[in-house]
Amino acid sequence: MTEEKNPFYSDKVMEHFTNPRNVGEIEDADAVGTVGNPKCGDIMQLFLKIDGDTIKDIKFKTFGCGAAIATSSMMTELVKGKTIEEAVKISNKSVAEALDGLPPAKMHCSVLAEEALQSALQDYADKNPDKKINLPEIKHKSTDHDHN
Ligand code: FES
């Protein structure tokens, strides 16, 4: 099968879109983040398994466009094995850079992955007040959190 080069998306975006990593759910997750993009209705759910302060496992479900799926996939690759402190610094820009860029019109899609990560880390901090996890204030870029 010959792969045609997509004129809008980098090879890495296409590769993560067609073969996304870490898709699914973690049943006994230590933290869950759910965010929705009110502009397009896309939704992402993120599950973390945390041991000590290290993110041992991460899985996601994204009901969204190709750019959202590719950025979700790349974000999970960047986060896996990192400490909470390192993970909280991962932004949608760093995910987009790791994918060799996104078309400007699709940058907002990468915010879904960043906010799902922040939401899951906040969930972990809320569930473990004794750990005194210091998270920077969560930025709301273009999506609303859905706590239902
Ligand atoms: Fe909704 Fe991309 S169009 S996240």
C-alpha cells in the first residue's frame, strides 16, 4: 500500500492519527480527567496510574478530529514515565512541536490534550491532599471543563 503525503499534516501527525498510542481506559486509574471543546463538541478522557510521583501508565479516549487524536497520542507518549512535576509542564505547544507542527487552524485541537492532562493531574491532587501536590493554576484556553 502506498502512503500519500498529506499536504496539511506532518508525517508524525499522520502516523499518530492512524496508529494512536495508549488508547483505552485504565479501570483502577488513580486519576481521571475529562474535558470537552465547546466549539466543536470533541471530548477527551484521560486516565493515569501514578506510583509515588511517577506516571506509570496513561490511556486516553478521544472522540474528536484527527488532530485531537494525534495530539492526545503524542501527549501520552511524552507523559508516560514522567514525574507529576515534569508532566505538568507539558503544554499543547510542546506536544505540537513533538509532532513537527500542526496547521494553525488546528492548534486549538491540541489544547484538548493539554487540558485533559491538567484536569487529570488536578484530580490526583484533589484525591491526595496529603501529598501536597503543587500544581500551577490551570489555564483554560479554549475548552470548558465538564465535571459531570
Ligand atoms: Fe475539535 Fe479538532 S475539531 S478538537
